[in-house]
Amino acid sequence: MSFGIDDLPVRDELRGKTPYGAPQLDVPVRLNTNENPYPLPEPLVERITERVREAARALNRYPDRDAIELRTKLAEYLTKSGGYEVALGNVWAANGSNEVIQQLLQTFGGPGRTAIGFEPSYSMHALIARGTGTGWISGPRNEDFTIDLAAAEKAIAEHRPDVVFITTPNNPTGNAVPPETVLALYEAAQAAKPSVVIVDEAYIEFSHGSSLLPLLEGRPNLVVSRTMSKAFGAAGLRLGYLAAHPAVVDAVQLVRLPYHLSAITQATALAALEHTDTLLKYVEQLKSERDRLVAELRAIGYDVTESDANFVQFGRFPDAHEAWRKILERGVLVRDNGVPGWLRVTAGTPEENDAFLDAVRELQCLVG
Ligand code: PMP
């Protein structure tokens, strides 16, 4: 018998668990991890190379621990795009928004504390909670995947969580959460504890609506988390950030590792931010491809959840995993998030989306 994880003296809550793992398969059309399908434009690749070359000369030194230049540029981007003025002191950055969330849970969650999310939602919220020793509470949603406000308020009042997650637009369902719902949940969370409310806006640039950044005004326990992995087309860069009251930014520095953002990461992110306007042009194209996917999937006969993101949830399948496998047999990788009856497809290039639509048209003939 081979020696495995469970033979090691690992923490009890990690026993028998599996790591996060969207399959990374080598197939012609990969539409499973909500990446941007367009490679970075050549002038940006050139600019990254220049900036990285410069940074390389100073790699004998630790990087700027506070990432001042990068946070200043991120604040400028948020102010310009989010309809609310944020400054350096309101912004924090880390290696992907997953690390931002981990730092938030290390700061505001932890042993003896709990976090709530309204599921199905981004599965890493629960996994990062587990990794940080934070208890996880699975909050309810309606049949149509909107948040059931009355039930959510009741769950918050009952469990008095220390952290509340609201993902908007939500992953994997795609729908956005109305600002009134976020406000009501924030109020409920403050009345119960008070607790920190994390609004995960990883996909906000693809939304029909606008960012919830203006809600930060007068709400020091609200945090908006963002990423360059989706709209900026830079999932490989690993750069996430948050906007919040400066006290939150001070608080996460109690748990961040010193020099967590490498000089190479900072240089690359700064180069990408110089090309914001070009990168965001792809967002418009992806939004129209997303809308096309919604319309065509409905025309084929699938149920589709309203999407404000760069992906679409479609169903319903008697056996979603079997449907996932059949689509894969046709060379297209989509995502089975474990939501019974539903699958998720990321908006790709027009050609990739056509290949996906052909595959699911054939499938509909088989099941329909
Ligand atoms: N939040 C949500 C809702 C996501 O879907 C993702 C990525 N799938 C992330 C956060 C994490 O993104 P990253 O760590 O690449 O910034």
C-alpha cells in the first residue's frame, strides 16, 4: 500500500479532501476556466519585456514591499472605470485575487470564526476558508440562482458570520447581484456582528451594470476585490487587488508575507496597466460573444442563466457530467462545476464559440 496524505499528521479538516482542480486538458477548444482567449497584443509584450529587463537589473534587491507605483496605477484605473475616487491608501494588491481573499480571511476569519457564501458560487471561497481554519456556512439561493434575500438575512442573523462573500457577477451562474441586495446584506451583517463583507467583482468589467465601488463610501467593513486575470487577459500574471477603507489595507498587511509581490510581477502588471484601453477593447468583443452564446443556446433549446460575466451557465441535463464528457469528445472543454443539471462555458473567440455551439447542437439532437 502506498503512503499518502492521510498517513501524514495533516490537520483534521484537510483529511480526505481534494485540491481545487479544473482539468487542464490539451484539447483544441478550451472554454473551461473563464480566461480571456486573446493573447496579449505584441506592443504590450514588447513593453513587458522592457519593464522586466529593467526590473531584472535590480533583482539582487527585494521588490517594493508596498508596491506603491502599482497600487497608485490600480487606484487610477478604479477611479476612472468605477465611478468612485479611490487613492493609493484604499488599494491593496497580491498574487491573484485568490491571494487577496486568503489575506482577508487570515485577517478577518481564522479559527473560531466563520464565513458565509451563497452557493453555488466561486468554490475557492469555501476552500480558502478551510485553508485558513475559518468555518464555512453555505447560504441559500433561489431556483433561478438569484440570492434569496430573506433567507440570506435570516442565515446572517442566525450564524453571525465574521465574513460575508457576495460574488457579482456570480461564478458559475453568471448573474449579477443588484446593489440593493448587497446593501441589505451589508446592513444585516453589521447588525449581526459586525462583519466584513467581501464583494468579489472578478468579472465586473463584463457586466451590463456598473461596479459597486461607490458603495464603499461610509462603509468601512466593505471590501471590493478585483483581478487582472479576466478583463485584462492576464491570468498568467497572477495579479489581484482590492479597494476598501485604508484601515482594511493596513489590516491585511498584518498577515501578508513580506515582499509577496515579486519585482517581475509588479513590472509586468504596470506594463499591462499602461495598455488598459487596448486590453479593454477585447472586453467589448467578449461581451457581444457572450450575448451571442446566450441567444444561440436558447435558440437551440437550452435553459440559460442571465449572464453579466464572460461565461454562460446552460442546462438542464439529466446528467451534467455525461453531457460534459460528450462535449469533450467533440474537442471542446467546458466546465462541470458540480451544479446538478448545469454546465458552464467561457466566451472564447468567435471560432471557438462556433465549435462549442456545433458540439452542443449535436448533443441536443441526442438528448432532445
Ligand atoms: N473570484 C472569482 C469569482 C473567480 O471566478 C476567480 C477565478 N476563477 C477568482 C476570484 C480568482 O482569480 P485570480 O486569483 O486569478 O485573480
